[in-house]
Amino acid sequence: MANIVTNIINPHISVDCVIFGFDDDNLNILLVDRTLKEKKTDHIIFNDFTLTGNHIYEKEDLNDAAHRILYDLTGLKNIYLEQFSVFAHPERLSKPNDKLWLINQGKDPESRIISVGYFALIATNNVTLEWKGRNVDWFPINKIKELAFDHNQILNSALKALQTKLLNEPIGFELLPEKFTLSQLQKVYEVILGTSLDKRNFRKKVSRMKYLIPLNEKQKGVAHKPAQLFVFSREIYEKTKRNVFDFSI
Amino acid sequence: MANIVTNIINPHISVDCVIFGFDDDNLNILLVDRTLKEKKTDHIIFNDFTLTGNHIYEKEDLNDAAHRILYDLTGLKNIYLEQFSVFAHPERLSKPNDKLWLINQGKDPESRIISVGYFALIATNNVTLEWKGRNVDWFPINKIKELAFDHNQILNSALKALQTKLLNEPIGFELLPEKFTLSQLQKVYEVILGTSLDKRNFRKKVSRMKYLIPLNEKQKGVAHKPAQLFVFSREIYEKTKRNVFDFSI
DNA sequence: ACACTTAGTGTAATAAAAACACTTTAGATA
DNA sequence: TATCTAAAGTGTTTTTATTACACTAAGTGT
């Protein structure tokens, strides 16, 4: 009996994606309503939302699995993806409701389920969600209440990872269209970091980032002074970025 | 045939620990020589080194598994541990040599092996390695050549994670005895970041860190001016640390 | 007493951060 | 076509952080 504890098992592995989007106002998350999926079970209604996840295939790398899951949901390839943590608590998905769901998915409800967490950044305006309005939609991050499973924990962990990443690398662009304004970029920083920034100081700071290229092109069709458009040059960024070894503490 | 690719399997999960230590000169890694372990196989000599790893038990959380693995090797508890990445390439451990090793370990050589990578920081002077000189020892990180499996890749990834962490949080102390000198701390930063730092500027910088508490106590028995000793106050750090939300970009 | 070794200290110049308010330019509207 | 509205764009001053740089102090060993 005692050695049951030291048994070795092969758990079930899946990938869960926290998909961040930005709509010029809010940081949003793509959530899936389980209700529709389980309609066939009739009397069981799982009336709550989950992140997007799926198991990995036998010969599939984790990054490939994450890209596949994103592609299936959004039709997009080459999305910015970052693995941030593993969720493997032995009691994960062992609540009665979760077990029902596992059975419903054709999975062994007694199997241990380990999830590798990824976060994705996508430019919302590139996406037309095939499933939108059915069971998939965007939700502002600060309006999200209780999610299924341990997905609130995964979401919080993803947000923290995103914040840290944003403070160390220029990834805000990934949430914006190819051409963007400095106000949009500032708002990205503000919604991710949950703070407000001074416009002049922000612009002074980004003007030092040589990989931010101003275009001879302006916003069109806005009822106010149109803003200049910028693009992010990955090439210049890669060329000029300071290696971690150059940092001084 | 085609759908074999989309088969779902339950891979084998293990935890690999990159154990960092510091001896006032070098950043060291604890490595295990597989040779001894496999002596019983007689004709097969695996003459190379690996990180410390093991499978997880059925009801064991990943962090607990990592702590257990460290405890078994060093006899230490409450070690600083940080999960940094998952290594799951489908062809991992599929070289002939690796398969032999898996068979030798009583594992299915066809099973997919996924490793969750942790790095540990330990104060070397606290450790008396039971296995030291037998098949476990410290190696300066810049002298490490070819390791078994994909452990060079895991090591590089761990080092990068450690560097990033060090630039964002005060964790250098974890590699030092409770009471340490500023020169020791500076050297920790230097060996981890692979750079050299100006002594006066370093001291100016750390003097701003309120959680670094000077003691009324000096080094003893050194053949030069003895240095003042400091301790790290986690309490003050937690109280005064700026939340990610306070950062300005 | 002298040699050796590492600890410990200050200043000036440059760069970055923070705080702060008004003018410009387009579309919308009357 | 004059006026309104809304966001874009811009500069200065103060404070704080970074960088570069060289000598004296305090112990042990001989």
C-alpha cells in the first residue's frame, strides 16, 4: 500500500493556450464555452469557459501542438507563442465535474492530466473566428470571472509571464497590426502592465528604440489629427539588441 | 497509417535539475557520471555525464519531485528551485546509446520521454556530497563539454533562465552562505552574467537595495583587510519590492 | 618592518526618468 | 464655412541612475 505513492505512471499530456488579443481598448483572452461541445450529453450542462487546449500527438513537438491548436481555432499560422509553465498538480481535474468532462471527452477520468501552458499574442484584427458567437469569443481580461478546471491559475500565470517578457523584450508589436501608432503601442503597455504611462515620456523612451521605424504614412479616416504609423523591424532589433551578457546590474 | 501521426500517447514524465553552485571563483554544475550506475552491464560503458533527473511518482507534484531529487543527491531541503522549460522533442532519447540506457534503466525504449527542467541554486559550502568522488561532482560551467542526451541544451536553457531571473530578482544570495561579502556577491553576478563589473559602481548599486543588511561583523582569518558581512532580508525585500505593475517602461 | 592581498571609498560627466500643459490637425456638425 | 471634438504631437526642468576611473586601509604571512 505504501509504495503506491512511488508508483510511476505515464500521465496524459496536453497543451493549453492562453490567447491574448488587443482591440485598442482592452487586453482580451480567447475563451471557449464548453456548453456547446457537450450538447450531445443532454442533461449535463457545463456552463463555463475554458482556455483552448488539446492533447499532443504521438510524434508531435509541444510547440507544433500549440501552433496546431491555435491554427484550428483561428486559422492563423506563425503566431507568437511562448511556453511559460507546466501545470501538473496530481489533483488537477479531479473534481467531480472535471471527471464527468473527461469521460465525456473519451478520456480516462483517473488518468493524471499534465498541461503545458503557452501564451499566444495575436493581432485581433487579423482574426475572423469561425466559431465566434458559437462557443468561442474574446473577453476583456479584467472581466473574466470563474473559469473551468484550474484555468484561472493558468491565466494568472500567463499574464505574469507576459508582463515579465514585455519588460525584457519588445513583443508588444505582436498584438498590433503591422503598421501601428505610438498611442496604440502605449496602450498595449498600459493594459498589459496594468498601469498608465505618461505620453511624452513614453515617446521619448521608444524614440531610443532604433527598431521602431517611422513610416511616411498616416492614419486615415479618424475624426482627429491622424497619427504617424510605425513598423517594428525585427532585423534591426536582432542586430542591435544587447545580449544578456552586456547588461550591467 | 496516416493517422498514426495523430495517435495520442501517454509519455513518460521526468524532472531534470540543473544544479548551480558557486565556490568564490566559478559557477559550477553538479553532474552525475553514468559509468558507475551502469557497471552491472559490464560491457556497456556510458562514459559521460548527465544532469540529475528522475521520473515523477504517481501522486507527486513536479516541485515535490524536483525537491526529492535534490534531497536524494545533496541531503538538502528548502533549496531554491525554479521550473524553466519543458523538453519534449519526439526524438529525444532516441539515439541508440540512449535506448540502451533506457533499457538498462528498466524503461521502455520506445516510450516518449518528456522532461521538465528545473534549475536549483545552492550554497556549495552547505553540501557534503555523499556521492562525491564516486560518480557525482561539481564542474565549472565553462569547462563542461559534451553531456549525454540533450543535456547540453537543457543546461544552456537553464543558464539563460538564470541570467534573466538574476536581472529581475535578487536571487544571487541563494548561491552564497547566509553571511556574505559584497565581493562575493559581485562575483556571483559576474560569473552568471559572464561579464565583469566595476567594484565602486556595483557597491553604489547594491547600497540602494534596502534588503541587503550590513552586519557588525567581519570576515575572519583572511590574509588581507577583512570584509564586512551582509545578510539578505527576504522580509524587507517582499515588503519593498516594486510590483510589476509599478514599473515604467 | 615589510610585502602581499583584498576591502573600501568619491567625483565628475553623461544618460535616463519623472513631472508637467499647450498647440495641431483631421472629421463631424450646425 | 465656422465651430466643435478628439486624439496627436511636442520641450523643459529636476531628479535619479550610470559610467569611468585610482588611491588608501587593514589585516595575515614572512
